Amino acid sequence: MIEVSELKNQLHTNMFENLSEHNHEQILVCNDNQTGLKALIAIHNTVLGPGLGGTRMWKYNNESEAVRDVLRLSRGMTYKASISGLNLGGAKAVIIGDARTQKNEALMRRFGRFVNNLAGKYITAEDVGTTTQDMEYVNMETDHVVGLPESRGGGGDPSPVTAYGVYVGIKASAKHKWGSDSLAGKKVAVMGVGKVGMHLLEDLHKDGAKCYVSDMNEAALKEAAERFGAVVVSGDDIYDTDAEIFAPCALGGILNNDTIDRLKCEIVAGAANNQLEDEDIHGDMLVNKGILYAPDFLINAGGLINVYSEYTGYHRENAIRDTERIYDTLTKIYNLAESEGIHTQAAATHLAEKRITDIMHVQSTI
Ligand code: NAD
């Protein structure tokens, strides 16, 4: 378990260096001895609106890992919101600890009070290690929370909408690459059949795609095979699968020096956050291999669009309609990347940054 004194030392040593590297606005260190809460809330950019981002509860190996994660994830949220046309900024929270053994009502409510102290500059939601039930506890202490259960007027689990956005993004990628967005007969390798991956399989299967799946969860693999006729691939072999499309729906950092050479696909389009281990090196490597890469923060924005819709008065149909815009935005990014001679992640980042700069200008006018 990380001691708060160590965390403070670490932050004191590198705090401004950490924040200024990507121009983060603020980081809040939250501690409560009674509940054992140790959390960080990072606010990256609030030009477009309040920073919205989920709360991750994770057993980090050391405090710098937690700091790095919250800074990296909050920045990703800024880009995701901006490119999706939402009036939201980027932020994220991490609670340091084991979600299975250390999470309880008091801890989540104490965290909710810290969120409340930020007076709406940060809006939280569920993420890895937290659930809609946890957001109900947070909601007992603050209104600045989304991702509530449907029974409480919320949007419930955002994963089906995220998966739908990925499906729409895969179709846009197919259209750009092959001139048709039909996936009938296309082979798709899906890495990770958890909440998003399983819903994605459903959409792909309906469209007549042939799916290959990997996961360490045997029950999920069995379900994928039984419900959607998916072919199970063992472990890492998913990278070598002879499929036109590779959809990473598990971990980040999986597109790297070791894996890119193994890929046989023509398109990489999946839900996982931060897929490129190094954005520039591996973004360019994919271009050089002739692989079209769907920028992760754009193609997986359906979940954010869904919770944003909750913030403004939830209607599932609106969330779905707004998620469908991923198709056109992705097409625009592919065209921009080609005309500028840059990789697609860079094109998406430029477009997201441009919207922030443009709106900052609007806000500075009378
Ligand atoms: P999940 O935990 O439900 O599913 C992830 C699955 O990946 C699990 O079944 C896990 O066993 C499997 N897995 C882990 N390591 C693997 C490996 N090496 N090879 C194959 N399978 C592996 O998570 P999720 O909600 O489905 O999210 C999947 C990814 O999409 C994550 O990166 C998440 O950050 C991202 N994402 C999710 C949402 C959402 O709405 N849930 C939104 C945006 C982005």
C-alpha cells in the first residue's frame, strides 16, 4: 500500500514538471485515514467545459504509476471530448487500492465529498474497478457524477454504446480502405471479449463478419463461440491471426515494436485506450505497413457520449445518434492524415487541439 507521505514527496519533487509537460491545470491529492481513501483527481483542460472522466480503482505498484496514469488518462479525455464535439473538458480520477477488498460505501462517499469540493469543475463516472453502484454512493455526496443506473435516471452501463461506436468506426474504416462498409465475410480478430468486446461481437456477427477472439476468461470465450460462432485463438496468437481487421478491446500499449511486425491485418480499430505504446513511433510504423489505424480516443468515444447525454438529460436514442457521428469524423481524420502526410493519431490530436484553440478564441471575445 502506498503511503501518502511518499506520494506527497513524489509530487513535491516532480509536481510542476508532471503538470507542465502536457499543460495540466490541476491535480488534487485526496486522503482520508478513516476510510483508507487515497485518490488523485487530475484536471487536464476545462476550456470546453467541466472535466469529465471516470474514476479508476487500481492496485498500482507504486505512486508514480498512479500519477502517470491519472495525468495520461485525463489528457486523453480532453481529446476524446473535443473531437466528439462535446462541451466537456478532460479529467480523470484514480483511487489507489484493491477494488475487490478495499472498496466500500464509506470510501466511495468520502471520495464523493472530494469531488463535490471541486464544485462542478470535475464530473466523475465509473471506470475500471468502479461500478454504477459505486456512482450511486458518490451521488449521495455530490451531484457531479454520471454513469448512474437506469433505475436512477442514468444511462447505465456505457459499454454497449462504446461497442456500437467501435462497430460504426470499423465500418467507416472499411469504407475508406476498401470502398465499401459492408463487413459481410470480413475476418475480424477481437482481442478481449469483456463488456465492450462481447457487445462488439454481436454487432459484427449481425453484419456477417467472421470473428476470431482471445481472452484469458474461459467463460467469455465459450460465450463468444456459442452465441456468435467466434473462433477461439489462444493468447498472443491473436496478433498473428489472418484477419483483415484487428480490434483491440483489452489493454493499452499493445501496438508496439514487438507486435506491429506480427500483424497481418489492413485495419486496426478497437475500443482499448492508449493502444499505441508510443504515439509517433508506432503511429508511423502502422502507416509504413499500410495499416489504417482508427485513433482510439475517437473510435471509443461512445461511452463518453452516452454519459454526456446523461448530464444533459438522458435519452438513449440521442446518445446512439451522436455516437453514429464517429463514422464521419473518422472519415475526415483519414482524409486529413493522407493530405497532410501524417499518421491518423496525429491528425486526430491536431483536430481536437484546434477545436479547443478555436473555442478559447470565441470565449475571449466580447
Ligand atoms: P473489461 O474489463 O470488461 O474487458 C476486458 C477484457 O479483456 C476482459 O475480458 C479481460 O479478461 C480481457 N483481457 C485482458 N488482458 C487480455 C489479453 N492480454 N489478451 C486478451 N484479452 C485480455 O473492459 P471493457 O469495459 O470491455 O473495456 C475494454 C477496453 O476498452 C479497455 O481498454 C477500456 O479502457 C476501453 N474502453 C471501455 C469503455 C467502456 O464503455 N467500457 C469506453 C472506452 C474505452
